[in-house]
Amino acid sequence: MDAGTAIVGINWGDEGKGRMVDLLTESFDVVVRFQGGGNAGHTVINKYGEFMLHLLPSGVFRPNVVNVLGNGVALDPEHLINEIKTLQDKGVDITPENVKISERASLLLPWHRWLDALEENRLADKQFGSTKKGIAPFYSDKYAKKTVLAGELFYPELLRQHLQDLKQWKNMTLTRVYDQAPVTDEAIDTWIRSYCEPLKPFIQDTTEYLTKARAEHKRILFEGQLGALRDLDFGIYPYTTSSNVLTGYAPIGAGLPDEKIDRVIGVVKAYSSCVGEGPFVCEMFGEEAEKLRRLGGEYGHRPHRVGPIDLVATRYGVKIQAATEIALTKLDILSNYDEIPLCVRYKLNGEETDKMPFPCLLDKCEPVIEYMKGWKCDISNVRTWWDLPQEAKDYVKRIEDSMGVIIKWISVGPERHSIIRRG
């Protein structure tokens, strides 16, 4: 039996997984999203244009690739319908033949988003930096067994009663805790009709589909969302997402629990970026940060936090993701630097360490910075390792030696073809 391949983030997320999945799907038949929801995006640039995918797997741009949303995904019907329409309007073919949704995926309900925003507002200056997409309330309800499975859409009478029970329970929280208006039957009916009914043709037993695909020796790629440091169990808790983003969860969240994954492509950005709250030891500030932010296009709903590559955090991410090879992205962004900083160790209580500290100690850490000579030339058109400037090769090798895992892919631009394949 062929073992599977996973592509996962090594740091805080936003490492460039989408562009790598878009590239690598030329060698795969099926791409499966195994966790997360609409709270993070994968940027893909190709002949159709530039896209930010939040729920759809990044293989949707390949005509012969089947894309699966597994049971571990936080399935937001409203978000997904809008995402499908956006791609279809740009000429991307999205049908039940190339997009399949697990009948066991739980639906992210409208009140999950409302409660997410209300709780962040209540926390004020102590908030966790939620994207307010409803992810934490969704996973909380999932583990409390108070969500709706996608397959229930095929049983309208049972679905209606289930939603009535959930609505009664959730209205107590909305009205008594947050002093908000209750959810009405009309609002629920409109939501089902507008966003859930159109998804029914895509919903099926995807475990059966994936099992058959594997038996037919189809090549399956498991696509993760966010990065290791945002993992619920092994990340910078409590500033994490509410799901498990690690390779070890991929078979469960994908719906193929007996799958063995022996190839793990970890994605690392050539510098550090962090979206959201929480400790970020290597963070730059002021003009230095703004320069890197501008060069890397590190903007979204809010400016991204940035810093030099953090070798301590990266080694840790490589270890817990069990990465077997690395894709290094955005190396071209560093081409304007005379000297390139690297965070090589942390200083904690006056002592230097190269180990990842316990989460509550990270705010007490200071970065130990070293510098390497920059290459000061445009590398965006380089396509072979040997054509890179020596200083760029030295920088890549330094990162590689620190991680103990080979860097097989180096991206030097956002486009699909802007890649150096190495090794």
C-alpha cells in the first residue's frame, strides 16, 4: 500500500503552503483538507489570477485533481458557497466531481461567528486575537456534541428538530450572557435554504471515496492549515487555533484513519511572520519591521508581525510535524539586505537556550541575533540551486543545518513556476 504525503506549516502559519500545494498537485490525484476552517487563507497565484483560499483545498485549480473537505474541517456553508462562487466567476470549474465534502464534517453555524466576536469584545485587552470566524465556539460545540453533521441535511425533519434543540440552548447564552437578541426560526430556515441546500450535491461518504482511491493507487496529498506553533496541544497555548494542525492528526481529520504518512513536506518562510496575538520572540519593530513587511507584502486585515527567521521555533516545528523535507518560501524577499539577521537562540533568565521553552515563559525570552552576509541581487528568475548567489546558498544551508532536514524546494516568487527544485 502506498503511504501518503502531507504538507504542513512549521511556524505560526502563513508560511506559503497554498502556493506549494498548488505546485505539487501536479503529482497528485487527490488533495484533502483535514482540519481548520475559514480562519486562515492559502494564497495561490496562477493563470486564473490571485486567490485566497480559506476552505477549498489548494488543488482546485488542477483539472484532474479531486479535492476533499474531511470530517475534521469546520465547515462554514456560507463561507464555502461564497468561495465557490468567487472561483467559478473567474472560470475555475467547481463541481461535485472535483470537490467532495465529508458527510461527517460538522457545520459551523451562524451563532458560532456571533459568539466568537462577542467573546473577543468582552475580553477587550486580554483577547486571544481571534479572527472572529467562529472557530473556537465551533470546536467547543463539536466536542460538547452540539453541532450538526453535513449528512443531516439529507434528513430535513431530523435536522429541523436538532436545530431547534441547539437553538434553544444557544439562545440562553446569547440572551443571558451577552444580552443579545435570540436566534429566530426564520433566520435558521433562510440560512439552510441559502447556504446549506446548494452544498448537498457535494456531500458524500468521503471515507469510502478515499479508501477506494487508495485501493486504486491514487496519490493522496493531505493539506494542513496554519502552522505547528498554532496547534491546540503543542503550540503557544492559549494563543493557538482550536484544532490539531499536526501531521499526526491528518489521517483522522481526513477520514482515512488507517493511512500511514511517510512523507511530510514542512513549509518554512525565509523570515518570520505572525498573524494574531501571542508571544513572538523574534519580533521586529519600527522602521526595521516596516521595511520587511513592505518587501514581503505582509498585510491582511491588519499588518502582520514580522521578524528574522527563528531557528529555535523552526526546529521545534520540524520536530513535532515530523517533517521529512522542507519547502523554503519567499527567499527572494531578502534580496535587498546587506546583512540578514537570524534568531539563533533565546535568552531566558540570563541564560541562552536553543530549546523551545514552555509557552508561559516565551514572553520572558529575548532573541539572540546573528547576521549573515546578504546577496544584494534579484534572484526571482533563478531556477537552479547552482545559479543562486553563494551568499543565498550559505543562508539556505545554515537553516538546513539547524533543522536537520533537507530543503528540497526554494520559492523565489509567488507564481507557480517561481521555484528551485533541489535534491
